Amino acid sequence: MISSISTIIRKSKEDAPMKTHLKLVWLLAALFGLFEGGVATAQPAASSAALMPKSKTETIIHGVVKDRQSRRYLSHVNITLEGTNIGTVSNAEGMFELHFPTADFRRVKFSHIGYVSGYLYPAEVGNALTVWLEPAETVLSDVVVYGADPRRIVSEAIDKVAQNYPTEANKLTLFYRETVQKGRRYIGISEAMMELFKTSYASRAIHGDRVKVLKGRQLMSQRRRDTLSVKMAGGPNLALFMDIVKNPDALLDPDYLDDYRFEMEGMTETDGRMQYVIAFRPQRKPHYPLFRGRLYIDRERLAFVRAEFEMDLTEKELAIRSVLKKKPASLRFNPQKIAFVVGYRQQGNRSCLNYIQYVLRAKCDWRKRLFSSVYTTHTEMVAVDREEAPTETIDRREAFRSDQIFSDMVDEYGDADYWKGYNIILPTESLEHAVGKLKKAALP
């Protein structure tokens, strides 16, 4: 089974003499039974769409997104119905499916870091949709690209959070998927639709934010050799804690920017807007984990667009203490990768949380046993709809609590139409194959 509970490792600026920093506010996931003992297109004739009316009032468009030059599939492409808050992202194999009210169909937008945005119009629909995105060609002088101070840009972007992000409460509908693999074999799959309530970004605080599981399902390996009980990072509350713009404890605390060295890597384009690409890495060795990665910051608005980062594993014990809270005494746990992607989408003059990805990979073995195994937890969540200034919050009694178990709140895998009209991230072919195998294994 996969279940989740949460806990918080908070920074304490009063903890002298040891300086504690953004000790990342972690959500813990208990994993029970998981370890051994561009245009769409510029030439309309070149692309067509599969358009399937589910009803007189709902339209479903599905297809695949590819790079025009390399012909490779593009994952994590933002796909939105313009003029609305409805959207999704493409999966690891570039596939997508978008549900929306037929009356709202003006055009669908496809956007991705480093690509020219593509559009699909109602008149372009056909039988099979392949969306081709063109790589954006960025030609800028060295003075423009490298003349700015990257550390200052990050600091100014933090100062502009109240200006660039919602000043009123928002309620988002999220699709959530968590998978667990032993080697290359899937041994656990969990999915859910969630509701996320967020207060104003002005104070950069998350104490009023809440997440609620609307419906969900899971499928777990029935093999006895896939069994163990550990607690590590993951779970639905990532939607609260890993909003790095709103939660300074996650990464962007202005008091601790000096822990990092920032370097300008250049610029890229998304949605026709230029963004600074700023790399960061630790430049000191504190007594808490640090990260390395890249920040994408809108050049004009100085708004954070995307962050890709992973924990520095130089000090393995620090990393282990950060992500592992409980394990059998005889189990050796060696993290190999702890990584995040957090994305924001501009809507009007504000940017809103759009996407979170989390990957934890670890090598585990038992003392007195010969072989070890590698396990990977992969979590994705995407905002598929958003309500501005909602009249109702999420009641505290309905919110997902830190002591709740995710697996106790969801169903087993059922029919293929389980999500009905919800927008979700389509499963990849390998994941669909894994579902079939797990279902067969679960049969008596």
C-alpha cells in the first residue's frame, strides 16, 4: 500500500550556534510494502485533431505534442483553453487529453519552456492530432544576457511576489498521481482529484492553505517480497509545502540566499516572453540540506516561472535525515536522487501555481542479505481548473491532515471511465501496461 502522513522540519533562526536554514518543509509519505523484506501548427494542413464530443455540452480533444525539428515527444507541455482556467499537461510520451465546455472552444494553447507557443482552432480539428512546436531561437547580446547580477534578480523577484501572484484567495482543482517502482517494475500506483485552497501570496505564508482529496484510487503489488514499512517524502500536501513562491521554507527564503552561488546561464522563451535562466548551487556547508538547480524568471515582470532543483547529496546523512523518518532497524537506506520541478502559469497579470513534480530514488538493502534494490517514488500534480476569490474555503475537518493515511481515503482501481469529465495527466504506455499486470496479480 501507499499511504501518506505529514510532518514539518522547520527552520529556527534562534537555534544558535548552529545556523538552521530552509530545512525544507517536508511532507512524509509512508510506503508500506514497497521494499524487499512551435505551432500547433503554422501550417494547418500539417496537423489535425481528434475531436470527440462526449455530450452536447462537452468536448474532448486528445493527441500528442512533438518537437518540430527533432521529432521527439514533448512532455510537461502546458495545454490550456484560452480565456479560461481549464488546462492539463502532456505526459512522458507527449500525449494529452483536454475536456472543456463546447461553448468555450475558441482556441487551445500549447506552451513549453524554450518553444514558440502553438494554437489549435476549432476549424482545424480532424481525426488525429499531432501538435508540432517550434524551438524558440533566442538571439541576444552578451551584455543583455550576462550583464545583470543573478543574485540581485532572484532577490528582486522575491520582493515582487505580492505584485506578481494572487492577492486574493484561490481554489484549485488538482490531478495527483504517485507511482512507486522497484527497479523498472511498477509496484504501486495512486491517483486522486484534489481541491487546494490558497490564501493571498502577499504574506508568503501557508498556514491558511488546505488540501482536500475529492476522490482517488490505488493499485498495489500483491507480492510478499515487495513489502516493508518506511516513511519518506511525498504525498498530497506537497501542493501546500512545495509552492516555493508562497512558502519561503521550501527554497526561496531571502535570509538564506547567501547559502547559494547564483550564475546567469542565458535566456529562454515561453509564451512569447523572455526569461532569465539562473543556475544556483551551494557555496557553503551548513548543517542542513541545500539544493542545486535552475530558476526561470520572467525578464519583464521578474516573476518566477519555473524551478528545477535537486538536493545536494554530498552529505548523505543530512539528506537521509531530511527525507527518511521511519524504517526498520536492519534496512540500509541510501538516497540517490531527491528532485523537484515547480511551475507557474501566467493568467492575466498574475502567475498561479500550475505543476509540481517530485522524484525520490533510493538504494535499499537489508543487513546480512546479499542483494540491494533501487526504488523510485515519482509524484506529479497539475492544476486543471482554478476558481478566483472562492466564496467557500476548505473546512478544516475535511482537509487532508498530517496524521491521515492517503490509502485509507481512496478506492481500488475500477472502470476506465473513473475520472469521467475530469482533466488528468494521461498515463504513459508503460504505466498502462503496469496497471494491467498489477490488476492480474491482484486477482484471487
